[in-house]
Amino acid sequence: DQMLEVLAPMTSQQFISEVNKDGVSLVHQVAMEDNYDAMATLSKLPYFAEVVNDASNEDGWTPLLMACSRSNESDLQTIKLMVSHGAHVLTPKRNDGLTAVHFAASNNDIHLLDYIFSNSANPKLIANLKSKDGWTPAHLAGFLNNFDSLNLLIENGANLQLRNQNGLCTFDEIIRRDNADLLGCIWSYAKYIKRDLN
């Protein structure tokens, strides 16, 4: 393959330093475009395990995070390929601390969430990861009225009482956005949670 002939002699640092006008490397661009065939070709590079976790761009995006951030369009085939070649699923974005779980919850991508949970030794820990602002995946799912992802997060141990830096829990975010239907759906769950009156 011609692309491999050109790229294989490079070092991982040379590969990473070759960026487009947006400041992203080829592996980032391929992940963003969800191009499985191109990613499969890149995965044959001797240094792929190093570049698949590169977060040296301005905001700290890894290729996996770029793939996961696509609005419920992520093709698990490409994501699974990256993970099987060393991509770290729980690496947070450097500037805000968002993880693949946060993006999946934001995009209501239950297939990605299910993949992450089913490959985790501790789904409850993952369901309660906090961003730098204290937002959990459940905060985002509730705020964005994403019933399916919130339900899957609850099934995997999401604590809806965790508070973000604004002092708001998932229920507060649901109410703040006037997501009455979502609140109604999870109300039976809410009744069993001890109310925090402080």
C-alpha cells in the first residue's frame, strides 16, 4: 500500500508533527471522519500504538475522543479497531476532562456506552467519572434529555446525586432544562434515593 510505504519510515514524533490546517494529525482526521478502511491501514504502522493515543493538539483530543464525539454516528468498528491497537478508552480530553463516556452520554450513543461498560472491570466507576467541571455522564444525559443513555448509566451504577462545580446533581440539571418527560421516566428511581436536604 502506497500510504504505508510513505508513512512507515517516519518516527511516531514525525507522524504526530505532520498536522493539517486545523492542527490535527492524519490519525485524528481519519478518526473524525470515521474511515474504518483508512484506520485499518494506519493500524499497520509500527508506531500506531503510540500515535493512537496522541493528545498533543491544542485541546488534548485523542483520535478515540474525536471518533466518540461524533453525534451518535460513531461506528463501533473503527472505535474497536483503535482500542484493539492500544487506544485508551478512559483518557480524558486535556482542556476539560471529558471522556469517551461523556461523549457517548451527550450523544445518546447507547451502543458506544454499552461497549465501554461491557469491556470494563468497574462499570460503576466509569458511570461516575467527572470532568474538570464536575460533570458526570449522567449530568450530561439529563441536561440534554437523553433518556436512553441516562437509563443505561443508571443500570451501570450512575450516582444521580453527585454534584458538579455549580452544586447541581443530575436531577437539578433535568429540572433546570425543564425535561419533564425525562424526570417522569426516572421518578420511580428517584423515590428510592435519600433526599439531600442540605
